[in-house]
Amino acid sequence: MTRTKLGNVCIFSALLFFVSCDRSKVFDLYLEIDSQGWQATDTIGFEFEIDSQKGDLYNTLIGLRNNNDYLYANIFFFVDVEHPSGLHRTDTLQYILAAPDGKWLGSGVGEIKYNLLKFKESEIMQSGLYKYKIVHGMRDDLLIGIEDIGLRIERSN
């Protein structure tokens, strides 16, 4: 195989790999937090439709991007979910963002770190409109150092 053909095969394979890896994604959206900080009264909201088939299972993940100005090793969220039936469920969540030695967990190069935090795994979701509302549950009214909050829904394998 010539060097050009081999290069083309590698590029095509890499492209196919990245495209196929995200087929499980149903919803994925990030919302930017004000650069002055995240007020305890500021609600981050997401709405999406699911067209679920019998037996489909879904994972729900919360995405978080923080910078070095974030002062804590953890974060608390209050997450309210409104199901298509109108049922509301509120959960209090805690996630660890730094190791005991202070090193940030997650991925990223430089000042911003990215974490994809598990919220629900292998959950049955009925078809219809879902509404998620997220507020931080930290003691500070103004939370500094949070860049973005996201929500990802994906099909479970």
C-alpha cells in the first residue's frame, strides 16, 4: 500500500471512529456561567425531548468545567427533574473535583478542567419532554471558578 493510501485509510478510520463513538448521544448541551460567578439563586435549565422505545436505557451525566479560581475540592448540586408525566424529582448531589493533594481531577490542559459526572445510570425514560434545573448547593452565595455546566443524555449499552 502506498504511503498516500495508507494516510488516507488512517484519516478515514480515525474519522469513522470519532463519528461512531458518539452514536449513543441523545442530548448534549453546555451553558456558560457568568464570568462574575454563579449565584446560588441562578438556575441552569435544560429541556429536551426523548423518543424512547420499550427497553431503552439511558445514562444522565452532568458536565462541569472549572478553572483554578474555584476554591473547593468538591461541589454540591440540587437537580430538579420534571418528567413528561409532570412528576418532579429533586436530588442533592456531591461530586469530588480534586484529589486530597489538591490536584484537579478531570481532563484538560491548562487552567480549565472538565469533568463528566454520573447522575443516573441505565435508567428507563419515557417518551416526552424532560426539564432539568440545576442550582449549586455550596455555602457561598456567589461561586467563583465555574465556567460551564452541561447535561448529557446517552443511550446505555
